Amino acid sequence: MNGFDKIKQRILEDAQQEAERIIQSAEEKAREIKEAKANEAGKLKKRLTEQNMEAAREHKRRMLVSAQLEMKKKVLAAKRDMIEAVFRRVIERISGMADDQYREVIASMLLNAPLQGDEEVVFSVYDQYRLDQGFLDYVNEQLKKQGRKGQLRLAPDRGQFKAGFVLRGHEVEINSSFEAIVRALRIEMEPQVAEMLFGELA
């Protein structure tokens, strides 16, 4: 399984794990809103005389309609927040991998990237202790076995992204930071994540 497939797998795992929790939370909030509005309407009804009952019924109806609209808005907002959390969490989970696993993912991504083998590699500021020129030397050896140059070099600067890398060379810059990858995958996978979380398409 290459690096991109592992990111996809993490997204789906997080969506599955969070599905029950977000639905339960959203439904509880919705019930609280509806019950509060219904109670308020019920108290108002008791205070009114028979002459005002028709007006009271209309007022109660409007309050319940308002409560339902408010409930739908809150559920929709909760769903949006949950989808956002799934995609945000996958970056945190992968960047928080054990060093050996993380290096394996990054090496796989580099070896499968459309590079010539003599580019400059920008790693994250958060990876300065686990991704260095020594790591690139290993990747270069693998590139040479593939018939490529195997001359990747560490950039003098570090990127302000969570994890992944940016390739510089030949007047082209390829952003393979996890943030950029997850943004791209979100377009493809958000409907699938929404269906897993809520049983519906986004």
C-alpha cells in the first residue's frame, strides 16, 4: 500500500469510528432544542384564556416550526463540523505515526512521485529530527535501483506544513504536503465519508 492509499485508508477509518458519536450528539442537541421550544409553548398555552386559544395554537405552531428549522440548522452544522474533523484528524494521525512507519510512508511517496531524482526536497519543520539527508540517501539508493538519478538533496529551509514534503526542481514545485494531499482527496472522498457518517451523500 503506497502513501496515498494509506492516507485514504486513514480517512475512512476515522469516518467509521466517529459515525455513531456524531449522530448521537447531533440528535441529542436537536431533541434538546425541540423539547425546550415545546415546553415554552406549553407554558404559554396554560396562561391564555379560551378566547385566545386560537392565537395561542398559531403561536405554538410557529414556535415549533422555528424549533424544527433551528434543529435542522444545528444538525447540518454538526455534520459539516464532523466531516471537517475527519479530514483534519487524518493529518494529525499520520504525522503522529511512529518514526519508522512515517519514514516508510514518505519513502513510498517519493519513490512513486514523478521526479527525475535530482530535485530538492523540502520537509516539514516538525520533521527535522526524523527526515534528514540521511533519510534521503536511503531514498536515493532506491531511486538508483529504479534507474533514476538518485541525487535528491535536502532543502536548506523547512516548510510550514504538518507533514509530507515539497519537491523543487526543473522550474516546477510539487506540493506533496499532507495538507495538500488531503485537500485533493477531500473532493473525491467527501461524499463517501458523509455516507459513512450519516447514511447519506454530501
